[in-house]
Amino acid sequence: MADNMNVVDWILAKPFDSLPYKEKIRVKQQGRSTTKIDLVQKVGKSNRSFQLSWYDKVSWLTGSAVTNKMYCWPCLLMKPSQGCVVWSKVGVGDLSNFDRAYKRHEKSNEHVSACARLSCLGRVRVEHAINEGAHIQVAKHNETVKQNRAFLNRLIDVTSLLGRQELSFRGHDENGESSNKGNYREFTETLSKYDSVLATQFQSSAVFSGMSHAIQNDLITALSATVSDEIKDEIQAAPFFAWQVDETTDIACRAQLSVIVRYVDSAGKIQERFIGFFDVSGGRDAQSVFEVLNENMQGYNFREKLVAQTYDGAAVMASALNGLQAKVKAIAPSAMFVICYAHRLNLVLSQGAKCLSECRFFFASLSGFATFFSKSTKRMSFLESAGCSRLPRNAPTQWNFSSRIVSTMANNYDALLQTFEKIIADKTMDDDTLDCAKGFLMKLEDFEFVFMLYTYEGQRGLSKLFMPKQQISHQTRKLSPRLSQLQDPKERYRNLYMAILDNLSEQIPRRFANLESMRFLELVNPGKFDEMRQVFPEEAFQSVLKGYGQFFDSGRLRSELQVLYSNQDLQGNRGKLCDFLLFLKDMELDSAMPQLYKLLSLVATIGATSSGVERSFSCLKRLKSYTRNTMGQGCLSSLALLATERTLVKSLEKTPSWYDRVTDHFLEKERRVEFTYK
């Protein structure tokens, strides 16, 4: 144990019963921690704080300055088999009922038993005094446990590496004569040439070789559970969090629900963490998805801490009456329904597109342009030589990318025409490239496509819609036979344009209906600090109290905001919100101005985009491919967590308790091999 580490925190991270016997004796002799706890609560009309004199009053009381909780020293060490969970693991933080709670606890059977067992620990064991063989047997057992844990640590490292790198574990043929036994077996066998622990275990152990499929799955699950515990701990320390949820279909045609959480951690950094994939193939309606979320997010205390929910605009989730957001808000009142700002506009466009067959066909054809160039560097060189920006790849359902490709194509329209003409004129091109280029050139010269392109591009392109009469007549000759039969194509396109605008005007108020409830965001807008110093933004201030008043002390928050607006030294460099949070943390202003820091954390928690969910979909495609489509749901979600949160995994691997935490989860299933010290 590090000298500067509180013994209570060390025991919470490294369970006492997993320690070697000599280490247990040393911890017992060191004794309980009597550290100062920063714990203040409002009781009635006055405040009550933790008192150091309580340690003298209660001989078994100990505490942690990290969790700011009180614990029972004997129960913390001896861990009663049942009961005493609050005093031995969770910690006590309720000051109003402290006197009653500690008196009730010290009378419990579990506490008395823990005190008795702790008192006997380290004294001459009766069985050892009677039989020296028992002492030898315990020493031999502990030595075996040490070897088994050392071997398991190597397997944990291999599993972590394969998971972080998104590599497959198993081979098609894993028998002794196979030339490819899979990455897991091949890697461990290669390491055994240089590692005596691995080599000895493979040669001598007939019980636990660690190579079976069941052990591999258990190790993956144990690693994932350890990472999930860390995320839960970070959320527990955060004042609140938000989640982003979206659904996609994997290679096995199963509907996968991806969940991302966003929060500000204890260091003042904004975090977006992947929680997992959940199979919703059995039902994709709002009620079914709600049940999946409610079941799997209970451990994150979302009923009290969830302040925003984003669902990427799926229609079943966006309904104000019976959609998922309404069901979540019914049990988590602070969970505001949020659609990211960029996606709001894309939803408006998408709904306008879905209403008309011409619009649906236009958006469906966009992805072909980007795909055409991305498949060949030679094709891409023609695009770059014409000075055209690279086209973002997209799918018809990903409206954020559709809007980007619309803008890119509209701004590079002439360059695209030149590019396809040069490709067609190049005699070295293959037939497939030539055929595609001719088709795309016809599409770009089609009046209906150009009309839709500049309609959705917006105000910058609207002027191109009002072409001279003779130019419209020239373009009309290029219309499809269906359109050329119309007596007045100009009137048809005018009606189509107005129909699109009607749908957009209908969608805009629907999609931006809840913006007024987010008025409080302007409270921390650096560009308005000077203005708000003169006139306090009362409407925005009332907005935060209306939506999240239970999290704030309104009077203190008002004062801290007024001080912020009037003191430029407190405003940092007026840069990004993430930098402002770190500035307050570095200057220890999070303690001096806690309500302001909490408000900034709230604003940072409400995400502006939903890109985190999209990144998890990319991971899903790499993990569950055509050659890896038989893995179970639990294994898929665990591997996705290790791959997506590889940075967090690598940081956890550097902590002293990493192997013990993973091993504890691994031992949740009964094992024939000994891993627990006596």
C-alpha cells in the first residue's frame, strides 16, 4: 500500500480477504483511519458536519476522505456474509441519523461476529498449535493461489489486448496439430516461450489451462464488468449525466441498441462513455426499448441523475405522447428530451424528403457519388485535380451526412462535371468506371436532380433556381419522358418547391419546440458576459430553475453568476466550455463557486451532437462481420466496450488494483482452481 494512501480507500479497492495472511496482519496492526471527512448536511434549519471527536466516541468508526463516507473498521475488513453492507462497503453519509444508526449497528450480530474474528486474527491459531501440518497446508495453498493468480494475470493481459485491438479470439480449428489455433491460443503459446509462469502452467496443470472457450468468454465478461464498474463510479461522482441512444442492424440482421452516456468527471473533463449493445430484435417499439433501457440502466441511478436524453430523431422515440422520451421522463423527471442542434435541421430536411417520392429518390441517390470515388485512388485523383472537395460517404438514413454531401456537391457542381467528363475521356479507365461515370454525369445534367440539389442546399443556391426562361427551356429537353409529357414543367417544379417549403415550415416548429426550455444555456455564453453584467438574464435564470431547480441553490447560483459576469479574472480565456471547466478546476474555483461549476457541468452534459453513437456502430461492423457473426450478445457487448473504451482500459491497467478487480469478477462463477488466499 502506498504511504500516502488512506487504508480505507485501499481496502475498498483491494478486498481484505484477497490479501496474503502476512499482509492482513500488517493492515490490522496499522489500524483504522481517523481522517477528516468533508461531509456537511442540512438538518432542519441548521447545518451538521462530521466531527473528528466521533472517532473517540465510537471505537470502531473509520472514514474515507475520497468517498466522504463513514465505515465500520471490523466489518470493512472481515466482510460479514450477510448484512452490514452499508457499513462495510457502501459507506454511511447520513449525518441526521448518525447516532441512531451507529448504536443500532454495534448491537447487530454481524458486527459482533466481525469484531470477534478481527480480534482473533494474528493470534496463535488453535489448529496450528495442535497440528503443524495445518500450517504447512495453508502455506502450500497460498503458494498455489499465488501461482494461479500470476498465470491468470497473463491471460487477462492477452484478453485485454485482443479486445482493445478488435481482434478475433478463436480459430476455426484449435486442435494441437492446427496451424492456426486462433489469436488467443497462438498469442499465449508464443508468450510461453519467454514467460516461465505460462510455460510451467501449460506443462504441469491438468485442471486449468485457461484455453477453453468458456474461460475466454468469462475473461471477456470480467474485463467488461471491471470497466463498467469504473464508469459507474465516475457517474456516481458526477452531479448528473445524459444518454444518447440509437439503433442499428448488425450483420446477422439483429437490431442492436447502442447506449452512450455523457458527463463531467471529477477532474473536470467531459466524458462520453459507451455502455453496451442491447438486442431489441424482439420489439423495436417505444415500450420494448424502454423496458430494455430501464432494466440495463438501473445501476447508473438514472432516475435521479439523468438530465438529458437523445435518440437521434427516430420517429418511434420522438413522439411527445407515447414515445420513449415520455416514458423515461415519467420516471426520471429531469430527463429533458434533446435532439442535437445540427440533427434538428437534418430531421427537418429528412421529413420534408420523406413526404414526396421525388425527394426520397434524390436523397437515396446521393450515397452513390461518394462511394464511386472512395473505391479507387485513381478516381479520387481526378476529383482532386479538379479542385473538388472530397465527398463524405453516407447512407440514406444518416441525414447529417446527407446534408454535408448536398452542400459539398452544390459548392463543387462545376468541378464534378469536369471530373466525370475527364474520366469518360480517359482511355485507360476500366469499363465499370466508365459506365458509372456516364451515369453520374447524366444525373448531374438532369434538371430535376439539380433542382433538388440547390433547393436543399438553402439560400446560397436558391438564386440558381431562377434561371432565364431560355435556360429552363433548354433544361426541359433533358427531362425524363414522364416529366416531358407535362404541358408546363415550370409550374410543376414551382409546386414541388412550395410543397417542400410547406413540409419544412411544418417540421421546424415541431422539431424546435423545446428550445425555450434550454434558454439557460445562454447563462454561460462568454460572448454575453459583458451584456449580462449590465442586465442580469432573469428569463434564462428562471429557465434553469424550472427544469433543474432541484439540483441548485438558487440564491447562491444567482450570486455566483453575478460575480462571474463582473470579474474577468474568473472568466478564463473565454474559450471552449471544456477549457473553462478545467480552468475552474485548476484554480479550485469548483469549491469556491460550486453552483456555477455545477451549472457549467450541466451545460457540458447536454451534448450538441450524437456522434458517439455513430462511432459505436462503426465498432459493431468491425466486430460482428461475415466471419464473426456467431458470437453471443453478451460477448459482443463486452468486446464492443473494451474496443470503444480502449483509452479507459489502458489507464485502468496502470492501477495497482486492476488484476484483483478483474479476478474478483472472474471468480463470481464457481471455480475448481484455487484463487483465494487463506
